[in-house]
Amino acid sequence: MTVTVRYTCPHCGAVTSVDRAPTLADRSVTTTAQPGWAYAEPNDDDLEDADGIAFVCGEDGSVTALDGESVEGCGRPFYLNFVRYERGVELEPDPPAYGGPRFDFNA
């Protein structure tokens, strides 16, 4: 079973649709890919195995304005990020780099 879900391009506001399983949980739509996340194409059959979907506005099928009128799209990439878990803990998109190098300028 699939459902049609609509997403708005964060660059130009055009709306694109994708058919996907209703069990996938959306987290966010971003203008950049999340580091280390694997993205599927909108027409891939295995969306459940990906961390999200990579769109190119206007190139991944027809796009419309919010009122349903057909538009071209801006041709820029944007990313749908699914809710993702690691060892049972929900991960935030674009997590901060904890444990990285530290600089102490007060020494």
C-alpha cells in the first residue's frame, strides 16, 4: 500500500509529490543533505532502506504551485529526511559534532 505525499521545495515553494509507504515517518525537509545519511531517488522501490529522499525541484516529475497550477520548478536539490534511529535512540538531523577537537584559549 502506498500514499501520495506532497513536499514543498524550500528554495522556490513549488510542490512535488511522491508515492511511498504510509509507515515512513518524515522528520524534515532541508536544503542540504545530512552528513552520513543515504538518500534514495523519489522513484526508488526501496525507500524504506534509505534515510530520506533526494529531490531535484522540477526534474523528479511534475511540480505545481500551492494552488495546483503547473510550474517548472527551480532545478535545485532539496532533501526529505526520515525519522532515523540508532540503537533505539532517535537521531536529530545534522547532529552537532560532539567529542570533536577542543580548543582551550584560556591556558
